[in-house]
Amino acid sequence: MSEEFSGPSATADLALARDGDDAAFTRLVAPLRRELHAHCYRMLGSTHDADDALQEAMLRAWRGLERFEGRSSLRAWLYTVATRTCLDAIDRRGRRALPVDLGPASSHAVIDATPLTEVAWIGPYADAGLPVGPAGPSARYEQREAVELAFVATVQHLPGNQRAALLLFDVLGFSAAEIATMMDTSTTSVNSALARARRLLAARVPDVSQQQTLRMIGDARVREIAASFATALERGDTEALVALLTKDVTWSMPPLAQWYAGVDAVMDFATAVPLTRCPSWRYRLTSANGQPAVAFYVGAAPDVVHGAWSLTVLTLRHERVTEIVSFLGAEHVAAFGLPEVL
């Protein structure tokens, strides 16, 4: 058993759990639930799916605890159960997507677009409590880097075995031999899957992670940029909004299929829809996927109740907004523990 789960207390809880004490099992796995949930989100691209997968994995672990013989750490065994549970979910449902995965950008605003309900969309991730830094000395990605939207969206393009190999090796720091045992395959197969996964990531994920960018900008300035973006929408200030955007900015709004690329197209949309057709805005600043985010609320007038509208995640580059992903729906705001009305 690994150091963090060794000692008399953990040993006693393991023995009690094997004898059917569910409270002991809960104590045993509690320190790992947060990171296991993050792993399920990376695998599946959805907090809802991650909730279901973690619940199913814990049930499988509880029912199969007698098969844990202590040859690996409890952490490794639980990751085995969680990974296999996620792979089963991928086989049933397939991958999740963002609008940019489905087709070309729209050059002009699409009014009254219909949500595309048949697509399984990537969702935002509440990163509160997610550890900073790598999970271990051999991990290539920080834990917050590995929940950034660009990373999670790219991982969704990988087959299940490649997805699992990449996350277990490069994010969580397990060895190829450990992963081979987890996935019931050979070390050669793991290394092959890992190499193919890394090639796709190298082609699609920015060289500079959002975490590196945010550290260079600084927390205070990041918050100021997010607040300025939200205030520009709240006040209907097109000049202020344009000043915050890069020339190649994109804006997408799942579950709508349409998305916009370039400042002209983005501003055409912004002028036609949020700055014109939405009478009154309010907002709350938050964070999601290790990135600055804004919970937006819309009302029929400034002096009436405003209902939750979207959880908008911002990607920054050189102190400007280069990507906007607005996850439409009050349920996204509620999932972050924020009020549904203001």
C-alpha cells in the first residue's frame, strides 16, 4: 500500500472494509475521491459522466475489494477500477465534442439557432480544490493543465486505450508496466498507445499551457480581464469588448453548433445577439477548467430577477481573450455552486 494510505489506521480500515464495513471503506477512499473524479472527467469530458463513472467505480471497488491483494498501492488499484469503468462508458457513448469539432466557423451571426441535442457535448469542470502542480515526479502535465479545455477537448479525439495510457502516464505518473497491468495488456502496447496519443496532442494543444500564461499574467490581472469582459457585455460596450480580444479569437456556445472565428465574426455575433437581444446582464466571476470563467445571468430589465444563462470559460493569450466557450444552461451555473438567479 502506498505511503499516504499506509499505517495502522488504513490497515485497520482495509480489514474492516473487507469484512463489510462500508464506513471503513468510505474513510479509506475519501482522500482519493477528488483526484479520481478529475481523472474520470479527463477521460469522459463531462462532469455529469464523471459523477456517474466515479459512483459506479466506487461500487465496483466495494464489491470487489477482496480482489485487492496489496501487490500494488490502493491508489493504483482504484485508478484501475475507475479507468476500466470510464472505458466501458466510452464504448457505450463515444466521445464528447465542442462546436469547433463539428464544422467550419460561421462568418456572420446566426439568430435563433436551435440547440443540437443529438451531440454529446464537452462540459465545464469546477476546479475548486484541484491540486496545483504535477501528481508525481514523472508526470509531464500539471493536474490543472490536464483539465484545461484545449487538453480535455483534444483527449476526446483519442481512442479509449490511448486516452487512458496518456492520462495514466503523463498526468498521473504511473509507469508503463503499471498501466499494462491496469489495462490487462502488454507494456509494448501501452508504449505504442502513448506514442500515438502524444503525437495528436503535440499537433493540437498549444505549446504554452493556459496555466503558464495565467502565471505570467498574474492572478490580479487575470481577474481584471475577466471582469472587464463581463462588464463590457453588461454595459453593451462594443469598443471595450473589441479591445479585450485577439484578432483570431473564437466564440462557441454548446449546445449550439455555430461558432465564430476572428474578431470581425465574433463581434458581428456579439453585436447581433448578446449586446442587442439580451436586455440586461449580470455576472459572477469564477474559475473553470483551471481558467478564468464568468457565470452570466440574463433579465428582461435591469430591475428584475436575472436567471442563470451560461458558464463562460475564457482562454487568455498576452493579456487578451483568445477563446470564449459559453456553456449555455442554468445547470452549468448551478453545478459550480452559484445561485441560479440574481
